[in-house]
Amino acid sequence: MMNLKHLQSFVRVAELGSFSKAARVLDIAQPALSRQVRQLETDLRETLLLRNGRGVSLTDAGRRLFDHGVQILQQVAQAREDMGAERGAAVGHVTIGLPPSIGRRLTRPLIERFRQHLPRARLTIVEGLSANIAEWIASGRADIGLLYNPDAQRELELTPLLRERLCLVEPAPPRGKRTAPKPLPLREIGSYPLILPERHQSIRRLLQTQATLAGVKLDIAWEVSSVPAIIDLVCARVGHAVLNASAVAASGRGAELAVRPIIEPELVSVLFLAQSATKPPTPLQRRVARMLTELIEAPLPEKPKR
């Protein structure tokens, strides 16, 4: 007989590559966690993990069990949630991946709605780049995510939610000299020192591709992966950024910045709702996907005037 608790422990250790990290996440003592995995190996008569100084790695048998284990645990969770739905209550656990540029805007209202409408369910929000979130959904580590400009993947079901123009973000001029920001032709962007995320970030890839097609060489002064940090650096006049207007508005520092849409060509970033295409969503996941869609479609709240 395979113990589900032991299987869950093994899957988490394999995901994190470390007994110590998994023990913290599972809130269990590391020796007890090691005993559970050893017992699973004894029950199956297989060595599942190779221990080394840097953590653990999967054996061939471990990789096979990991693939089965993720599916088994998902099916058990889905069965529990379906039973709860039959009783008229959405229960269970859902993990949502949000990109940094929109996480600040959505996290608080999402938690407030979740607490109000789904009091018996549990929510985890993780933040990461779109490529990471797509990976997490494909592997079962996340259930739902928001992705910017994802590549088509057979493991993902993608629904477009929002189209946003990319803009050059720069410090606002002094109050007495402010005028409506003028759009910026892409051919001129090479004259601005830019603060951009690393190359595999979706907006950076879109900008880099279009600049190359237009024969424009970008002046990349700094590479910074954190959107709040990028905005802080622009406010400090360290350089310029390329973001969508909603990321600037959600930062709370919009009054300090000027946002110039990029034109000729117009650069458009598309936000997608992503879910697994290989397994049906649970009732809880469907409810949360609707919440996310409604929040994305809702206008940003206006800041009170001072």
C-alpha cells in the first residue's frame, strides 16, 4: 500500500530538490520527513532519491514515480473539491501565479474577494516571470496563472484577457512645465539609457525583437528583474523603462512619471489567463479564474487627489 502522505512528502522534496526546503514548506521536522521518504522507498523497493551535498536528485524510478505522484495528488485534491462542491461549498486549495508587473494591483483585491466568497478554501499566490509561471502550471506546481505574451504550449490552455501598449517611462518634468506626453517612435528609443529585465522576460523579448527588426540598437544601461525596483530607479533619474501603463499606475508613483506610448510600430503586450490543458479545472479553479477575469476587466481605482 502506498501512503498518500509519504507520496506528498516525496513529491515536494523532488520539486524543491532539498529535504530542508521541503521540511519548511510542509512544516515538518526534517528527520521525520526523511523517514517518510525512506519508508516509501522501502514499500516500493526502489531508490527514489540520490542524496548529495547540494540536495537531492531523482533516480530513474524516482522520475517515474514523480510524474505519477503529481497526477495522483492532483486527482485526490480534485476529488475532495468535487465532494465539497456537491455539498454546495467550494473547498480545497488553489495556487495562482502572477507576474510582478500586475501582482501588486491584483493581490489585495483577489484576497479580499476570495475571503468573502470562498471562506472554506485556501489560496496561495506566487510571483514570477511569465516563463516561470507557464512552467509551474505545466508541472502542476500552480493551477492558474497570468502570462504576458506566452509561446503556444500544448500543456496550457490560454485565454487572452487584456491588450496593453508598451510605453517609455521617464521622470515627469517639474509641475510648471508639464505637457501631455508625446508618443515615441521606436526608431528614437536607442537614444535613451534603459533599465530592463533580463532577456527571457516577455516585455524585454518583445521590445528586443521589434528593435532588431527596425534596425535599432538598444542602450541597456541596467538589467533589473523587479518592476518596483525599476520604477524606483526611473524616479531617481537613473534611466528609462519600457512598461505598460497599468504597471506604472499600480506602483503608486504615477504622479512622478511620464508615460509615452511607443509607436511606429505600436508595441502591444497581451495578458493571458493560463490553465492546464491536460486536466479539467476543479470547481474552485473555475471560480477563481472568473474572479481573476473580473478583476482584470475592472478599471484601476483612481488615486485620491491631494
